Amino acid sequence: MELTPKQIVHELDKHIIGQSEAKKAVAIALRNRYRRSRLSPELQEEITPKNIIMKGPTGVGKTEIARRLARLVKAPFIKVEATKYTEVGYVGRDVESMVRDLAECAIRLVKEEKTQEVSFRATASAERRIAKVLAEIKKDERGETPKEMFEQRLVDEIHEGKYDGTVIEIEVFDAPKTMELTSAGGGSIDIGSIFGDMLPKKGRKRKLTVREAKQLLIAEEADKLIDGDAVTAEGIRRAENDGIIFIDEIDKIAGKGNESGADVSREGVQRDILPIVEGSTVMTKYGPVKTDYILFIAAGAFHVSKIEDLIPELQGRFPIQVELKSLTKEDFVNILTNTQNAITSQYAALLSVDNIDLKFTPDAIEKIAEISAEINETSEDIGARRLHTVMEYLLEDISFNAGGNDYPVITVEVNAKYVEEHLENIIRNRDLKKYVL
């Protein structure tokens, strides 16, 4: 990854409006990873990521910034909620499971990449296997043609999709069913894979169309071509060095001074998260994973509690603190017009299926933005999610009445007058409880 911080921010700007301070912080954190990778191994050992804590209301882009960042560099990424975890001794998920989930994500990413690399060979092998089955079915058509030439002709026709709908009976191998046992120390043992490796793979006959059989056989052939141990080793390396864990709702476990009821475990969860963030080794079914160089991004609204209410040791592990601002009318206008796959273009694409050519005038965009911003100010501030509420209400009649491909293409223009008429109840009552989940 050789994107500069400015380039990273530019890429994030395509999907997230505003929040330049938060974007700058994550861009620097990501670039520092690249800088660290160019240093000597001795110096790499000394440099750890500077974790980030984001403070801001819901729907302003905290999760989206982290998710887009990970997607940008194809880094293993998981989002967890701090409220899902319990202190050791309570019934519930232990904090180490977030690292195990990250390892799973990293290995899946690597396996997808390796599968892509061998897809050409895997496809050729799968088509040859199907051709052998089809050759038996069509042996009467072969005539004097040599068997190899006949099968090659079938391979070419299978590749072109000529037999996609033809039903054939083919032998496929079942993967061992996953069954995990969790040890007292939190590690897990995959019983299915242990016995699956010891016993020969069991095949069974299945009747499938050629198209379905091809997909199954490509996956099967790709597995044969991929080195599983190399995938695991690379997955663990990526989880340790490139992994990003996004801990949401961290403000919900900040409860200084609470000494009774369920609040007792809040500080306990913080103390359990602390060694993971500080750097420890977590046992997974793929082997040990070091958390020293994983980038942690925590986020919370901090309406009731403050960042200072977290235990000091945990605050110290998140040296970079950024505050995200509530969205303004101008931000809503930009979200509706200047982002990739904006919500307006999403609705236009959906309704085009039913031959509706949906268009929004600039004054309609202004009005939608104005109403969304006002509702966020006068009721609960749910950020950009408010647009989903307003747009769903606005286009309810069009969405309900559209339907059927028999109708000619109809152009529907949404202007400011249309918005005012259809959002009259919202403007008057500000009552959207029906649509807020």
C-alpha cells in the first residue's frame, strides 16, 4: 500500500462527507503502517500503531470511515460492539473472540485471493471432469471421432455455456462439518477438521445442472491447487500486521462510579480489553496471534459518559482522540449529490427496474436536506440515517404504485413542491417514529 495520507483522504471523500479531522487521523495511522514496513526488523519491533478513539453522534460516519479504510487497502477488518462482551466469570462472549474473528477474516481474504490466482486452472480441470461425464451420456453421438477429440470438443462447448441447463449426475466431495470445542483458556479446537484430515474424503453422487456442477467443481479443484498451510501462515501474518479492529459503543462500558447491578462488569470488560489492545498473544484454531501491531479504532457517542470515564490505562492505549461533528444541511446536500452511489441514485436504480425514470431537481435536494437537518436538530440526532427515513417516506407512493415491466418508461420528476406535499406531515408534526428502527 503506497497511498499517501492525502490520497487516502481523497478516496474516503468519495464515500463520506465532512469529518476531515477523523479522516486525517486514520490516513496518518494507515500510512504509518506502510512506513513501518519499510524499516529494519529490529526497529519494526519497537513501533506500535497509535490507536484512535472517535467521539460523535450516531450516523456521522465513524464506522464507515474505518470500513472504507480497510477496503481501500484490502486489510482484514472486523467491527465488534463493546456491549457484546462480558467480564471473565460472566456468561457471554469473551474479548479474545474479537481476535479469533479477525484471524478468520484474514484467512478468508487470503483464500479468496489464492482462489482467484488458480481460477483459470481450476476452471479447466472442472470442465474436463464434466466433459468426461457428458461424453458417457453422449457416446452415441461420438461416432468415429477419437475419444480425446470428442471430450475436447465438449470442453469447448461447456466453456461457451452450451450445456448450462443440462442435468448430469456427478460425484462431489463433502467438506467435514465444522464443530468447535472451546477450551477453558478461550482457545477453540476444530474437531471437524481434525477428523476430516485423518479420514478419507467421502464422495457422493448428486444430480445437478452443468452450471451448478461447474461452480462446485471449480471450488473443489481450487482447494486442491491451494496450499492450505501457506494460506493460514499468510492469514495470520496479515491479521497481526495489517488487521483493523473497530470497537463500537465503547462509551456504553464507560461507567465510572457505578458500583451495583450490571454496571459491575463494565470496568471488568475494559480491563479485559486492555491486554488485547496493549499487546498479547491470543490462541486461535489456526495458532497463536499477536495483537501488538493490530490497529484498534474505538468509537462511541459519549452522550452520557465522557472519554475521561474510561479507565486511565485504556485511555492511554488510545492516544489519538477525534471528535466528529453533527451533519449540517450542506452536508446532507453533498451526501445526496456528491458521494458514489448516493441514496438518490440508489432509489433511481431500484425504480428503473419497474420502468420509472426518477429524477430529482436541485431545489428538491435542498428541501430534503433542509428537512433532514431540522428533524435531527429537533428530535434524536441519527445523522445520515435520517435520509433513509425521509426518502422512504417521500417515495412511498411511487414505490407502492410502480410495478410490472408491461408499462412504458415513465419519467417522474421530484421537485421542491412534491417534497413539501409528500412530507407535509413530517414538516408539521416531526413525527417519524413509525420509520425509525
